[in-house]
Amino acid sequence: MICEILSVGTELLMGQIANTDAQYISKRLSELGINVYRHTTVGDNPDRVKLALNEALGRSDLVITTGGLGPTEDDLTKEMVAEYFGLKSVLHQPSYDALMARMTRLHPDKPVTANNLKQAYFPEGARIMPNLCGTAPGCIVTHSGKSVAVLPGPPREMRDMFDRELAPFLSEKTGIVIHSRFLRIFGVGESRVETILLDLFHLGQPTLALYCGVGEVQARITAALAKGEDPAPVLDPVEAEIRNRLGDAVYGEGSDSTLESTIVKELTRLEKTVCFAESCTGGMLASMIVNCPGASKVLNESYITYSNESKRRLTGVASDTLSRFGAVSERCAIEMAQGARVRSASDYGVSVTGVAGPDGGSEDKPVGTVYIAISTAKNTTARKYEFIGDRAWIRKLCCAHALNELRLTLLQGE
């Protein structure tokens, strides 16, 4: 089955919001064995929506639309689908009842405006997909061997409807399930990973692909199997071989795995805590950890030591260190990490100090110069990095490498 994703919304074309809907749908369709060859985005214009729909159905078996299901005049996706297939728009009573109940509950003192009611009208014969997260239901229209699935635009509503309603419908159609495993790799560049794993890219089944992130690589192992077939015998040997060749560079499994979530899980398992002393990253490290469930078990406090005075006051960096070596130095990073660990009574102290730019660099310490230190009860070590990029990218790389340094320290049992 070939699918095209048709995203409707002028706000997408203007760059006001990112099209995360298409990304999510493509990922889910690959798991269902459905090929996506094109993403098309069109504004809220009837003629252009009809033209895009006509072109998409001319080269696809299935078109999935997002957006244009709301109550206003420019919400016209369902109407254009009905017009394309020559179908009448008819009232769906259960959707009308659900809409009225929801609107009355949300705004008990206000009448339901007439334009809201268009959300309960659908192309005749459509399969209705209830919206449990919003007011606009979706639908599936099958006509002349083609299908159009109409989904809402808000990501939360779209994802719930896709998983609950559309995915089971499509699974029955294909009889094929795509099984994928994702291995997260840090500290080895994409070209080096490809060289190490080169022969595994030519297995046929499963397939192997690489994707780049912030300082890391993601390896995807994928097998297309009949519904109900166990993927383990196909995927397990390849995963084991990748882990064997890359060793500790493989830090996690799953497309949602991150360095920070890995750190939180490992610290929780060890019943250990960490404190950060951040200069150029300004709290980003602590924020990344706090984003993870369970962060309160491993992070008691953290310090933003942006100025020299704060480095002295919060982490005990010696004035002599700052005057002799400077804030961006191995010695300063070591004292920051030690001070963070001791003063917070944590098991680990992690510090970052550097020149993120665009100004502040020198011949000896150009923009991108960063020192990262890890302090444990046994010892404290620091490492110098020379990153390339703009201010935002350098700060992201600082955080990623600091977390990886901590991860490797935990693996070593220090």
C-alpha cells in the first residue's frame, strides 16, 4: 500500500508551527508496512486543497490528511474530500450529540454557535473516528478503490485518533507489520559507525539505517514480517552484533531513549545522586535531567555559576585558580565539579565551563573551547573539548558530552 500525507494549514506554510503530525504518521505507517513516498503541504484554500487531493490520489492508494476539521470557514478538508468523490455531507447524530455535550460542559453559560455544528457533518458513508481529545471527529472515506483518512491537526488529538482508530483499520488492510529497533550511539561519528557496521547494511532482512542527532547516531534495525510473526529471531542477532562491535558507545535502546533518561535510570538503580555546576550551559544540564520522570530521586540541587564570583561562592573555586588559569580551564572545571559534589552532598559532581560564543574567544581559547569535569569520591577528572558551531549548537554539544562523560563514569563503577 502506498500512502501520501496531505497536511492542510496555511500556518504550516508560513512556518508558524512545525509539521510534527507528518513525522509521527510516517513513523507509525512504517510500522504497519505502508510506504510513504510523499509529504504534501497546502494552505487553507479550497482550490489548492482539491488539486493536492486529486494529485495525491492519482499516485497513492491511501491519503491521510491532517488539519482543516475545525468550525471556521477555512476548515474545509472534509468538504473537499466529499466534493472530490461526489458525496453529500450528512449529519452524524452521535458526533452531534457528543459535540453538544462537550461544548455545554466546557461553556455552560454560552450558546453553541452554528459554525461549531459543521464538525458533526461528514461525507456520506464515511467511517467516523471519534475525537476523545477535542471537538472535531475524523473520518475514513473509501471510494473507487481509494481511501482518504481525515485527521485533526492538533498533535495530541491526531496521535490519539491515529493510534486508537486508524492504526487498527490499516493493520487489517496490510497484514504486514514492520518491526524496528533503535540503538542510540554516542561518541562514534556516523561515518565511523557505517564503516564498523558496513557488512550489516547488506543483509536484506533485516535492514539497517543510520540517523544523526546532537553528537550521536541512531541505528535502526527493521524487519517486515507477517502479522503475528515473532521478530526476535530476525532482529536479535543483528542487535547483538552491533553491540559487540560498538561496545559502550551504545547507550540505549528505543527511539525515545535519551542520554538524560539513561542517566536518571542508572543513577536510580545505583541509588546515587548528582549535582551540576554549569557556566556556559546556564542550567541546561539540570533542565534535561528534570525533564525525565524520577529526576527527584537523583538530583537534589544544582548550581549555575556563570560569573567568577558565583564560581567562588557556590562551588569554592579558588581565586588563585581564576587569576592564574582563568574560568575556562581544566583546573577551574575540576574545582567546580568537586565543589558541586561536596557542597551538595551528592555522589557525583559534573561541571561545564567554556566559551560558547559568539564573542569571548581568544587565540588560546577560541569559541567552542569547553572543559567538562566529573568528580567522584575516588577522583576528579577533566577533559577539554573544541566544538564547532554557533552558540546554541555548542551549548547542546556541551550538555550531550557532559552527560556521556557521566554515563561512562557510571559504567566504570567509579
